[in-house]
Amino acid sequence: MFKKILIANRGEIALRIIRTCKEMGIKTVAVYSTADKDSLHVRFADEAVCIGPPPSKDSYLNIPSIMAAAEITNADATHPGYGFLSENSKFSQICKEHGVKFIGATPEQIDQMGDKSNAKDTMKKAGVPTIPGSEGLLTDLKEGLKTAKKIGYPVIIKATAGGGGRGMRIIWKPEDFEALWDSARQEAGAAFGNDGMYLEKYIEEPRHIEIQIAGDQYGKACHLSERDCSIQRRHQKLTEETPSPFMTPELREAMGDAAIKAALAVSYEGVGTVEFLVDKHRNFYFMEMNTRIQVEHPVTEEVINYDLIKEQIKIAAGMPISGKNYFPNLHAIECRINAEDPYNNFRPSPGKITVLHVPGGHGVRVDSHIYAGYIIPANYDSMIAKLITVAQSREEAINTMERALSEFVVEGVKTTIPFHQQLMRNEDFRKGNYTTKFMESFVLEE
């Protein structure tokens, strides 16, 4: 087992990893930018190293600085969390070359799954259902039009190196194709330095359902059931739950089997997620594979009593998994609490938290790095907490969430708590009647 792990991240996920390391008797090293010098992950780690100024490119994405921190502290492993360098094959490779174990996928697995076009081809060969679309990247506009005509409108074009909804356009009719093709390529080129595009059939009334998987270094893989992540705004998840209210036992078994096929196809090592789009007829299609821990991993942990961070560390240390598939026997919901103003188009609201009261009680979990007096920097993602509730049934989990949200007090900045309170009262949400388009018709009441 590792003696010391450097956590190449910040905020709540860094604190989450520190907690598990402490329970396992592993020393921790926090890295931080100057904007995060007063963050709790810096306080609770055994050691802390400043790696640069506030911009991510100069700190949390600065591989030489992070590797230098690992060297001077004698860390024998690094946990990248999510975001930042968690799916960066170059970082994984450099860690390998310097004898620092990267707690995550191998460089080859990250590359194989990180390129969406390549990932789709891999899944097809493995027998995992994929969305009809182009064979690899589109060479030009003419090929795009021809492919769209063949599979039928509506279609969606996506950047092969994309993420967060950038480089993505829905095209409803042929006459709109050229203008949207041009704008998507320009956006992708600017955001990712890669304007490669591919095309797929656009799935109407889709649910975004993902399967949590784990694979060890000995060719064994298992799944830990599903999470429904369909409540999204601009392709960013707002709430997640498990089990999905749309799921049937037959669909769960089929999707779980497909996710294991996906993991075995790349000899996957670590904890990861296979994401699917599911249409209104319960046909499911591979979307992408995330070779890292997910923001929403706590809902899975709560329904099957399973520490996913601990499992990541054990797999990286060479320990085998049981190979047993897990199924939820409780219901859990997560609300992402962001420092954003929901009444002003979810505009970021950085600043100082003057008053904080965190909810508690039976069935309530809060993963957060904030405290009264904490200054939320404007340089990073606006998520400041994850509120998770768990209960015997979905209705009880929602009721507990309503109660917990009413106790969650954050003053000094705007937060998305009012949005989540209204969502929990929404009739369609309470019935489980929602898709990824839910937010397009959701009206926030003043």
C-alpha cells in the first residue's frame, strides 16, 4: 500500500480524498494555488505545497510544478480527483516515468477512451450499442451532409476533443447544416486546439444514465449499478440520483452487462463510468467513458455502502476486486450547490461567505470545503458543496432533501439552493418524469 499520496486537485474532492487516506493510514500532500492558501484541503493534509498563482494553467494544470511537489515530499502516488489532470494521458505517463503511481487509468486507456470517435469504434467492436452516425471523423462539410441524409434528421455534430457542451450543435434540417458546422468547428478549435468533428443521430427525449464500473490489474471488472444524471443545464449536471426512476430490472441488467463489456474491451484499470443516452423506448446507446471518479460518486456510495475512493486506491496498489456486481437497496439524491445566482441566468457569484449553516440529521451527507469566512475564488468551478440524501424510497429521499435544503444557509454569496428547493417540489420531477431537456421548460419562481 502507498505511504504518501499527493492530491493533484482542490476543493471538496481534495478533502474527500484526504478523509479516505486518513482512514487508510496513508499520509497526504495537498497542492494549492495562491488563491487557495486558506482552503480546508490545505489545512487537513499532512503536508501542503504551493504550486503557482491562481490561473489553473499556472497551478493545477502545471505538470512540472506538481511533479516537483511529489518529488520534494517523497509521495509515491498521486490522486488527480476529477477535472484538471484526471484524464490527461501525458500526466499519467509522466507519473509512470517518475515512479509515482497515477491513481487512475493508464495513459493508453485514457487515450483510447478520451478521443470520442476512437472510443465509439472500440465500443462497436466490443458489442456495446452505439448511436448511429459517421464512421470516425468527418473529412469535410460534404461528407457531413451526406451522412446526415443517410441516418435522418435531427442530427448532432460534436467535437472529438469536446466536453462541457462546447463544439456541439443540434441540426434539425439540411439548410442549417453549413452555418452550424462552421460555428462548431471554430468553437472546438479555440477551446481544444482540435476542430475534428463527428456526427450522430440526435436522440429525442433522452435520459442521461451512467453505469459505475471498477476494473483491476488482473482483467476483472464489475459494475456498481446506475446513476440518472438527466437534470442538466447546458450539458452541466445539476442533480443526480440512484436508482434511476426510469430504470427497469431488465434495462439495468442489460446496461450493466454493456458497461462491463466496455471496461473489458480496454482492460480497464481503476474506477470509471460508462455513460449512456437512453431514449423514451428504453433503447440505450454508448455516449462516452469517463476514466476517473465522478462528481456524483457519493450517491452510489450511499446506496451500496461502498467507498469508491478507497477502491481506487486499492486497485492502484495492485489489489484485486471481488468482481461482484452491486445493486442499490436504498435511494440517494445529490444536489450540486453552486455559488451562482439562479435568478440571474446562473451567473457565478464568487466572494466571501459571511454565514454558514450546514444541514445534518439522518440520511444527510454534505461534501464541501467551505466555511464561514471562506472566500470563494473566481478562478475555478463554482461548485461549493454537494448535498446528498439517502432513504428507503425515492419519495423519502426527496422529502429529506427538501428538509435539508431548508436548513442549508449560505450568506454573503448567491447559491443554487433556491433552485433545488423548487426542483424538489416540482410535480414532474417528483414523478420521475424528466429528460435532459427538463431545464428548457423549467421556470424558476421569484
